Amino acid sequence: MSGNRFGHVFSFTTFGESHGPAIGCIVDGVPSQIPLKEEDIQFWLEKRKPGTSRFTTQRKEPDEVRILSGVFEGVTTGTPIGLEIINQDQRSKDYGEIKDKFRPGHADYTYWEKYGIRDYRGGGRSSARETAMRVAAGAVARKVLGEAIDIKGYLVQVGPHKIDRSRFDWNEIDNNPFFCPDPVAAKEWEDYLDEIRKEGSSIGAVLEIVARGVPVGWGQPVYDKLDADLAKAMMSINAVKGVEIGDGFEAASLTGVENADEIRMGEDGKPVFLSNHAGGVLGGISSGQDVVVRVAIKPTSSILVERQTIDTQGNECNLITKGRHDPCVGIRGVPVAEAMMACVLADHMMLHRAQQG
Amino acid sequence: MSGNRFGHVFSFTTFGESHGPAIGCIVDGVPSQIPLKEEDIQFWLEKRKPGTSRFTTQRKEPDEVRILSGVFEGVTTGTPIGLEIINQDQRSKDYGEIKDKFRPGHADYTYWEKYGIRDYRGGGRSSARETAMRVAAGAVARKVLGEAIDIKGYLVQVGPHKIDRSRFDWNEIDNNPFFCPDPVAAKEWEDYLDEIRKEGSSIGAVLEIVARGVPVGWGQPVYDKLDADLAKAMMSINAVKGVEIGDGFEAASLTGVENADEIRMGEDGKPVFLSNHAGGVLGGISSGQDVVVRVAIKPTSSILVERQTIDTQGNECNLITKGRHDPCVGIRGVPVAEAMMACVLADHMMLHRAQQG
Amino acid sequence: MSGNRFGHVFSFTTFGESHGPAIGCIVDGVPSQIPLKEEDIQFWLEKRKPGTSRFTTQRKEPDEVRILSGVFEGVTTGTPIGLEIINQDQRSKDYGEIKDKFRPGHADYTYWEKYGIRDYRGGGRSSARETAMRVAAGAVARKVLGEAIDIKGYLVQVGPHKIDRSRFDWNEIDNNPFFCPDPVAAKEWEDYLDEIRKEGSSIGAVLEIVARGVPVGWGQPVYDKLDADLAKAMMSINAVKGVEIGDGFEAASLTGVENADEIRMGEDGKPVFLSNHAGGVLGGISSGQDVVVRVAIKPTSSILVERQTIDTQGNECNLITKGRHDPCVGIRGVPVAEAMMACVLADHMMLHRAQQG
Amino acid sequence: MSGNRFGHVFSFTTFGESHGPAIGCIVDGVPSQIPLKEEDIQFWLEKRKPGTSRFTTQRKEPDEVRILSGVFEGVTTGTPIGLEIINQDQRSKDYGEIKDKFRPGHADYTYWEKYGIRDYRGGGRSSARETAMRVAAGAVARKVLGEAIDIKGYLVQVGPHKIDRSRFDWNEIDNNPFFCPDPVAAKEWEDYLDEIRKEGSSIGAVLEIVARGVPVGWGQPVYDKLDADLAKAMMSINAVKGVEIGDGFEAASLTGVENADEIRMGEDGKPVFLSNHAGGVLGGISSGQDVVVRVAIKPTSSILVERQTIDTQGNECNLITKGRHDPCVGIRGVPVAEAMMACVLADHMMLHRAQQG
């Protein structure tokens, strides 16, 4: 246990800071003979890449991934897969001012106190740069899961503005810069975020990830339950402050009568649930329904508005975090959260297999 | 990785079903020379024990814990601590009807599909009975943490009824059967729950756990962050559907300006945060502020109202879950969630120590 | 990681001291629907039980195991299996003299220095008593492995006296108190050990464990190789000082020409190795040949001959370790080493399964 | 658990094949503020590097390591340390002949059966190339351990030729191409190995690693004992077939009277052991004496002498493994085994710290 590995049987271990020469990861436990090429990973990295719209940071991170091992003649060999992205847009000069001041809401203060040293250039290890490798590992996890399982994320709330579920359209998600399934809300968010951006502020968001096609039976009660591992996976992502499975906090207001997902037999002779308050997990084991996770993301801590803080010497001071920031880091959180769900599912698929005779 | 162990360096492994001869756990990694006696554990088990008011199940579980190893002459020896509770109130006859029918909202269906066999007596391993051992392990964790760290939980919402934070009183928490810090809300909940109980239904709840005295520096970024492990710990508890750190889902509606926990220097020369939106965790590392976690609990799935389901043969049927059920399982969730927080903190205290020169 | 758990997916965690009220273990990760009853475990415990001949300690340990969970109606349920043995022959009065003196060769000194406290009654946690639970876990592992895999151990050397491989007879192993496959050697050892016993001394031994029927493919290179995990398993047993796979240290004297296990095709169309210098493991993966492990056991440290030592106050003193000791602890090591091999194999069988599509 | 990570709190995860673009590793759990530069690692890589004498393979592997993360301004930051070596001497054309034939003694057959695919170029993942990263991780571990702990390895046997312990000289070890502490033996080995090399054969060896300065108290009984983890570490190295702690297999021939490491008080008021049969480990915990491990290495499996084997189609055939091979792979095993000991010790130092109040 040293903090930079995720997963049990399907696992990945990452390294890298925002301003080092490279970031990378080792994906381990991947079964052999799975087709995998750099394009499979690059596809998902593009989705996370900054600078694709004016609503994400304008930093340039080409994020070109390279497979260094574990793949031979186009398929996995069962050995660890080394992945690497060379860092390119390292404008270290930008970060002089925050060298000694702790940015409120960032990990500057806690890293300083914990480690007694801090790579102050752009957040170092605590930078969202690290999440590129989660996306890369998630791309491998998707290949392990196969095409029968579909994982899709989207934003359901930006600041106080929620989507209208009656307008939910899977096809809209990739049609706007917010991964928003509600075209009307997407339009509203555009105006709203422009305003936030002009204020030099930022805003939080809620995103939802759905996995369809997960069979019944995945999960390892009672401490490595599927939902427990999902909760850990999501909460480990930068800026995440809350995780819900199924109805989540709404379940607190429900009666047992309302909350019961009743079961009938389908025409195909398989059980059919009449509702999905549970979010596809019962007793920590997938039920065969859609697995539904929601994640709360706090507003980007880097803002162009002056805030009060202290420096490493214990002096009080004020700070404006200059630079190119995401007005709503929740947007780019979607592919990251998708990737983490893919990794958790691949891991639990394999754990489940281990116990089958 | 096999599902029934929690923790990295401070860990516990549990066994036991609701209707087997005993439940037990092994707490491992406990430092030596810590005073520990059965009363220290029993104290917390009493808090979780059913039947203490009409708002919890009337099952009788004396829950008398016995220390079987790891303690010598009143102090821990650094060897594993074996704990055991003999099950006493095993009315197996009650459970005949649910032998073949899947109770909606319970893990009956998923256990059946995953394992192909199910101890149908009272939920077997998926019963909340298992949480007694979490409380026992948590009691040991509290001793490891020492008295400088205080962990306290309480209910902040029962069904749609929330506490009024302006009436928050730490001293009220143990004065009512709901661990409610707001005496007015406690009164309302009493009437509300009587009604729910009479209907044969149940209701959800939200509980909050606060750890005071946690020093800055605990947490292992980027995958074993303190909040990530807390999220896993909480989500692994039966009936939990959501976890929040600090502002949680409220953070989605905040701007970066509002969300920034500004820092000043205190009169004692130590940093003082002017707010705690972060809930005491920054970048996955404790900040020295109170660690604040909120947990959503779904309504008890066992209700006296008929619901539609199927049986193990795939026949559609209806089911009333007779028996002695908690109308609001969230109440007894408080000591369980407290215990899990204690375990996570003890674990991270030790992990942090490992890295100190 | 806290020291008292063994295994990855199939795992067991143990607790208990020689003079506490009970010892126990939790076997986790066991697949469901495997027939298991207490007799299945008791059978192997009898093999390890002291007092079965004059060549083992005369302590009385009935070692009656009880299954507390994880088995329902005669088969495993996939939930953790709690096992317990009540300690009965706790003659604490015997141990007064060693309360403050460190027995040479024992863990008294290191436990004292590490933990600052020591359960001096009979070795506490470092007592061979703990190995009863390894045997119990191993019995479960054998059921998981199934009957196609046969694990058998025997002594090949007692003190300087080795068996003659030309007289090797599988059927002799259970015909003498030494698990000796060579009837002539067994006779020699009898006289030799009587002499050792009369001197109040003890003697070392070498045992060999063979697993037949292990299919090709088990093992997780490059750090969790099958042989690496076997080495750890064996070296973790009390009194073990050396581990060999296949030719072991003899391989140092071989040339590459001699050491090559050449391969031909058998009449059944399967590969046949012409020798087994490798001991059934190539590159950390089972080859389909017999897995052969040898283990060196040091002489029992408790002897009736006076030795020089110090006490907890740092005073020099002499010590005779009175009591009922095994003259050759290697004998009772056989079922323990067998059990550890069974656990490693069950674990790797499941790990291998996890990666199969 | 996926096979390519070693260690608990101080851990490293590696990737890379002999003929891929690069090999690398992530060292995790390293405390912050430890000075570390590439030269610190390169120093030990040079020791392992092929081609330094005619007794090792003539392949050219410059093995220039690059630190990609985790170090800032010359000291560690507490974040994961990414290390990478670009592979340069990849003569893929050499390996055409072994593409379809299984080299006896190599992992070709087992990888093929396990994974159904095999990177046949030079052994792929099972190549000794992988050990470069163990050496790199070990270099970091040495820095974590600090200068008070000295780890030194040497050969004590090549083929049937052992050193004479009476001629043991620490200063000779680096004076000959065999890491041999006995100058007379070194001379003999030179002639002997020339002969072996001319025959196109290879030979095994025994190496010994000693750690001086390890304090009393490291080790996590009863399954993660210091010696158990050392055994696993050593057995996981390519070509290793046996591991001994202290007297190892010799202990089988000793009586309890002989084997007892008696204790006296030294002039400095500290305990002094009169012998070290135990090899510095008692009950799985370091005793403060030198930790002594011996490792048996089989002869290089790649030889220029024809051996019988089969191909992937199940056809019988003969094979000569052309190429540039180590006549005695045990020589280059010394820095690898040293590195593994350093990693185990660093890990256990940190685990021990975790439990100190």
C-alpha cells in the first residue's frame, strides 16, 4: 500500500507530475490475447484533452500515449503494459508566484505539511494532469471488459442548473462541449459558464456515469463491494466531494415501500426489475441492471479572484491564481470518471472469474 | 483480495452470518502496549445494539464480545486480536417464508446468482449483523488513535425531515434515541417514525460523522487518499447509497470564490481556515480541520407491506417480510459509520508514520 | 499488510497464542458450493497433532476444530469461513522460569525488542501452536483444489541421516512416525532420535513436499511467481531456514547441459519432460510436472541442556528450557508444509482463472 | 495482486520486455526529502551491466536510467518515482530460430501455455533484462535505508568450486569479475569458466548477501516475516532455485545444542550473540545480527549445445540456443539479489515504523 496503485487483480500504478518530463502508468493483470493499439487509448485521451472548447483550460497537452510493453503483434501478452505520455506544455515560468503561497482549495498546504517539500510547478503530483493516466488505464479496461459492456458519462448539473430528465437524449451527449444529454440545458450552461469565466471564477458540477450490460454477480462483499470500490474510485479523482449509487441521497427521503425495486419475469424468462433505485447494486453485487453512479465535483480551485491565504513562512497574504484554468473542471471529469468505472468493473469481472469453478 | 478484510496496515478481517454460531473478527497491525479490555469494545457495541428503543429492531442480540488473543495483562502485544461474539437470538423458524423468495432491495437475488447458494436465514452474510464486528474493530481503532482524536456521529435527516443547524447541540446527541443533535427535530422524528412503523414501512436517513483532532498530513495520494478510503469504508456499510466529504453535492452549486477555504494565521501561530467546505481533506490529505463525512442510508428493505418479486424457480410472487425490523436502519448506522471512520483514520495514521524518517 | 494474512485471492488470516483461550482463522475467497465439513479439516489436524508418538511433544492438544461460518447445509457459501480451536492444555505454571529469560534460538528476544511486551507463556504468538491454523486452512485449500491434485510431504533427512532414494516408497510414508518414505532410514532415525531425546537435545531435518497433478500455467510472474510464493510460504513456517525448488542448491553444481529438462512428445500427444531438475516451475509458472519443494528445519530451540543467555534486565544468565518438547520439530512440520503448499496452489489456481477469458 | 509489483509500503512495479522500446518501474512509498539523483541509481546498474568481463554476456545494454518523476530539486517529494531505461541493443534478427521452439529450462513453454502468446524475442518478459529494474529500485531502497545499513553480496560457489571461508576478504570482492571474496577461488573460477564457455555450456552458482547494521525489530510475523519476504524476493529472481537464511540446509544436521546462538552482554551494555546460525532473524524478526541470505542459481539455460525439445506445433526437434549468453548467470545475479534485499529491508523498516507510537 503506497498510494499510487489502484485495483486488485486488474490494477494500474501511475507516476508523474504536471511539470516533469513525462507521466506514465503500468497496467497489470490484463489477460492475454486482447487486441490493443495506441489508437484505442488515444481515442479516450482526446475526450479528456484540454483546449477542445473555450470551457476547458487552454493549456496545450497533446497527450500522445505510447505503449512501451505488454503488447506484441497487436495483442496483449499478459505481461504488464507500460504507457507513457511526454509532457510538452511546461510553462514553468507561470508558476513563480505560487511557489511560496498556498492556493486555497488546492493541496498545496497539505502536501507541504505532509512531505516538507512540494513541486510547486502547477500542482505537481496533485495536478489534474495525473488523470490522463487514469483515462489511459480505463481505455485498457474497456478492452478487457469487451463490447458487451458500455460505459457512458455525462453532466447532469452545472452550478445550480440541472438537466431536465424528460429531455434526456443519449445522442446529445457528444453534441456539445459539456457531455450534456439535454440540449436545452447545454445551451443554458454555455451562457452561464461564459459569465463565470468572465468573473474569473469557476463552478462545480455533478456528473453521472452509467454502465450498461454488466451481468449479475460482480462484487466482493462485504468490504470490496462493487459500490464500495466505485465510491473509492470516484472519490480519488481530483475535486470530487460526493458519490452516489442509484438514488443516493434521495434514498434518505424514500420509504421502504417506494424504494423497493420490485421484480417480475420478462418475456425472455429473465428477471426484470420494475425500477432501479438501487443503481444496479444489491448487497455490493451487481444485479444485472444498469450501474448508475453520480459524482459531485467542486469548482476549480484556481481562480482569478483574489483570496486570502498564507505562505510557507506563515505570513498572511493574498493570492490570485493566474494561468489558464478550467472554469468547470467537472466537464473534463467525465472521461476520467468513465475510466475509473471501467477499471473497477474490469477488476471485479476478473475477481468474479477467479471464484468460478 | 477476497472481500472480507478492510484496511492496509491497520486492518480487520471478519466472518459470520446472522444465524451461524458466532461472528468474529481479527484486528491486525495494532501497535503493542495499548491498553485494551473487553469493556472498551463492549461500550461501543451497546450503542449499536438492537432493542434499545422502539425505533430499532426488537431482536435480542446481547453482543457480548470476547477477546481471544493479542492482549496480555491488559495491553496489546502487537499480535492479531481475535474477537468473537456468540450469536444467541437465532429464531431460524421465522425465516421459512423467505427461503425461496427474493426480498426486493435485499441482496437475496444477487447472492443467489453469484454463489448459487444462499444462507436464507436472516440475510446470512449480507445481514446487518455483520456490522457488529465493524463496531468492535472500530473500538480498537479508537484506542490506537488515542484520546486526542474524537469521532462523533449523528443523524441530520430522517426521511424528508432535516435538522436545523442553528439548533445544533453536541450534548443533545446522546439524549435521544436518534443520535440527533437538534432536540426539536428529534421530537418530530419520533412522531414521524411511529407513523412509518405503523404503516409497516421504513424510511431512509442521512448521518454525519465528524472527526476532531486529526492532524494535518494523513492520506496517501493519489488512489488511497483519505477521502477515497473514507468513501469506500462508508459505501461498504449495508444500505449506504451515498457519501459526501465536506460540502459534498452542495459543492456543485458553489463558485470557486465561495468554495475557497481561506487561510489566516491564528494567535497561536498556527494556520486557521476561515471555513471548511473541503471537510478537512485537501488533495486527499487531512488538513487539520474537522474531517466531515455524510452518509445516505436507504430505508430498511424488510417491510411489512406486500411487494412483487420472484422466487428461486423464476416464479412471480408477492412477499411480505415478516419479522422484527428497524423502521430506520440509519439510526443504528451511526455507531457503524463512526467505527469505519475510526478504522480508516487509525490505518492512515500508521501509514503516515511509516513514511516519517 | 499487517503480517497475519496469507494469500492473494484465496487467503487466510489467523490469530491466537499458545496459551490464550483459543486460536482461529478466517479463510476467505473460497468459491461457493464446495462440500466442506469439520471432519475434512480434522483429518489433517490429526496428522499434525502432538503426542502421536514418543518423537513428538507430549503436550496434549486435542485440536478440535469448529466451523463458525461460511458453510451452509454442508457446502461453502462463498462467504468467509471462520474456524476455531479452543486451547485446552495450558499449563501456564510451566513457564514461570522463562518469563524473564530469552531462550536462545527462540523469538523471545526479538519479540521483546520489537513490541516491548511479550506473552512469555509458551512462546505466545511465535509458538508452533499457530501452525495448527495453517493446517486447517490447508485442508480447505485441498477441497478448493479438488481431488485431481495430490499434495504429499515426507522427511528426507533427520540430522545427518538422509533417505536412500532407491528405496523410496510412497506407501511407507504413513507407516512410520516420521513420514519417511524409506523404511530402512525410518528404523535408523528411530534409534538416532531416541539418543537425541535422552541427551535432552534436538535435531534438524529436511522435508520434501510434492504436488502431483498441477496443470501447466499457474503462477504470476515476475514477483508473484509460483515458486516465489512457495518460498515465502515455507520460510514463514516456524524453524524453517531454507527452501529449494527442484534441484535447489544442487543446481549450482550442474552444467547447463545437465540441467536442461529436455522435452519429447508422449504417446498421448502431450509434452513429456525427460527430467525434472526445475521442480515443476519454469519462469515462475507451473510446467505440468510435479511441483517439488524441499524445506530445511532447524533443531527445536527448546532443549534440556543449559545454554547461556540474558534476561530482560540485561543480566547474563543460563537457561534450561524445561517442558515437553519435540526432539525433531521437522516431523510435525510435514503436515504444515503440505498445508502451505495447498494454500499457495489454491490461490494461484484462482489467480490464473481470473485471467482466463 | 497482478504479479508485477513487489513490496508492501515501500513497493516497486515494473514493466518491460527484453526487446520492447523501454523497460521501467515505479517506486512508490518513498519518504520525502531523501537526496536522489540518477547517478545514485546508475552506480548499481553498472555493477549488473553485461559485457564487463568475458564471463558475462557480450550483449550491449548501456542501461542509462532516467528519473521521470518523484524527485524535485535533488530530493524525493514523497510521490511515485518513475524510472526508465531505453532498450538499445535489440538484435531481433538473432531470435528467428527460437520463435517456434521451446528452449529447455526457459519459460518459453510455460508462457506459451499460460498466455497462448509469447514475445519470442529474447525471452520477452521472462528475460533477465527485467532485473535491471530490480537493481534500480534497490538503489532507491538503499537511499531510504541510509548509510547505517550496508548490503553486500558475493559468490561463494561456482559449479562444484566453493570458496575457502578462511580466506574470506571483504576487500577482494570488487577486485575480480566474480564478486568473489576469496582471491584463490577467483583464480580457479576463471580457468573453470573459460572451460565451460569453450564447451558452449554454462554453470550454476551460489551467492550470499549480507546486510550489516539492520537493527533489531524488523519483520511482520507470522506470514510477512522478514525471512519469508526475503525468500520470496530471492526466489522471484530469474534462475534462482534455492534460498537459505543463516545456516540454511546445514541447520538440518545440527543439534539444538549446537544451533543455539548464545547471548552475552557486550562491553557497551548491548546483547552480543556468540554465533549467528540464525542468520540474523529470530521468529521472523531481525535480531540485530548480520542478516545472511544464500541463493542458489541454476546454470544459464541458453547453451550452445544441442538439446531435445518440441515446437509450438507439438513436433519434436532439437535446439541450440545461439547468441551471446552468460556462462554463469550467477555473477550478474549478485547486484540483483543485493537490490532485492535492499527493497525488502526498506519495506520492513517502514512497516516497523508504522507501528511505533
